[in-house]
Amino acid sequence: MAQRYYAGFDIGGTRIKAIAVTPEGQRVAEAFAPTRDGDFEDGVPAYAWEAREILRRWESELDSPADGVGIAAPGVAAKDDSRMIFMVGRMQDVVNFDFARFFATPKMVPVLNDAHAALLGEAWIGVAAGMVDIALLTLGTGVGGAMMLDGQLVKGAYGRAGHFGHSCIDIDGRPGIFGTPGVLEDFIGNFRVAERSGGRFTDTRSLVDAAAAGDAEANALWNRTIRALACGIATIANILDPEAIIVGGGIAEAGPILWERLDAELDIVEWRPNGHRVKIIRPALGDWAGAYGAARRAIR
């Protein structure tokens, strides 16, 4: 008997993560492929060919085509999920790309920002299942984010809602990549570590290791990083008042040196009316959250 399933693709800078799930969210297949950013075949981005090949393979293995397909990628997606409308620095060819036409499917292929998709995945079958007011922060090369209010993903008027990494926490700071001064992303994103440390550290891992080893300069810089994160989280809590804020991404794997210091800093900077504090939780779906969320959007 043919397997009914939906496909979700999370197209990252270097790797594609693909998942096939039942309408209830049970995984029936998974696949990886290189993104090959910048490569084209017959004028079509290589990652689109890779995704189509995965769909064709699953159609054979599962004895039926996918009932729906969803795409997650970095950038700003159109409010109606029809396409990606803005991207900076990579995958420029994804803007306005018609996935439904290329996949030769009569159904719409929803396209989502990757953080938006990750939140949908976690709210569906992950750590936030059953919650209706949630925010998400992803700490990695940059800082991504998303929010859900009253059970609905908030995309905003243009589609950029949830980009907490571009929120200002220092009006005298240097302009971020979009001109806003002193943004959260510049204080904790991996891509600015060398600049923040005067060239001493090239990535967050080396900074954390030095701080854990008792290096005074590294500790001071890491404490400033944590304070910026705490202020960002407190601001999100003040604006959205979510049930929980999911904090994930590679930097969130730093362990106690992040979580213990973050708790201590939140004790100082977070407004807690009647003693209520925002719940900080870790994601349950890991790197698969975006693919699950893309599949969920295709189901809905």
C-alpha cells in the first residue's frame, strides 16, 4: 500500500536536510544533500536539482509522490509563503524561484524563513507542542528568530517579523549589516567573534574554551556576550510575553558556561511581575526542526 507523506526541505548554506513525514508527524524517510551554493545546471540552482532528485527517489521507495512539499531557507519569505523575496550574501538565486513549477507539482510549495520553519516544527511535535505563545532564538553564525502568538506564526506586514538578531541593544554601537546600531547579532553571532576579540579568537568555541580555562580577557568578553543575550531575551519577554523562549543553535551547545551565566544575568535584567519569569527551553528537534516545520506548512 502506498505511503501517504509530506516532504520538508531545509536548505542551508552548505547542506540540505530533507524529511518525509506522515500527516501526524511520524518520520518515514530522511536524506541529506550538498547545497552547492552558486552552482547551476541548465540555469537552475543545484540545490533545486538535489531536492527534486530526493523527491523522485522517495516517490519510488514509498510508492507514491509526496502529498505536499515545503521549503525552508535563510532570508525573508513572502507573507503568502509563495516565494523567497530577500536574501543577502548567499543563495541569491533563491529569490523568486518557483519551486512548484520546477517540481512539476500542481500544489503550492510553501517557502519559509528557516527560523520560522524551525519554530513551526517545535510547536508541532517538538518542545513547544501545546504552547500557543512562543518565541525562538537561534544562535549561530548570526542570530535568527521567530514568534508565534495565539497559535499563529507571526510573519508581519512584509515577512521579516522575528528577526530578533537585528534588534538594537546599544544605540552607540556600530551599524549592523542592515544599518541598525548595536544589534544583538553583533554581540553574540559567531561571525563577529574575531572583531569583538581584537583578532584573538576566530570562533565562539575558542572563546568559550579560553573562558572556561580561566582566561581573564576571555571571561570578560564572554560575560559581556552573555549580558547582551540576557538583555535581548528580556526585551523579547517584555514585548511578546511568551510562554517560553526556545534558545537553540550551535552556540547554545556551549553548556553550563552559557546557561548558568545566562540564568544569573537574567536574574538581574529581566522584569518579573509577581515573580513570573519567562521559561527558557532547549529545542527538541535539533537540526531537523526546519525540515519538520516546512513539512508542517505543506500539510496546513
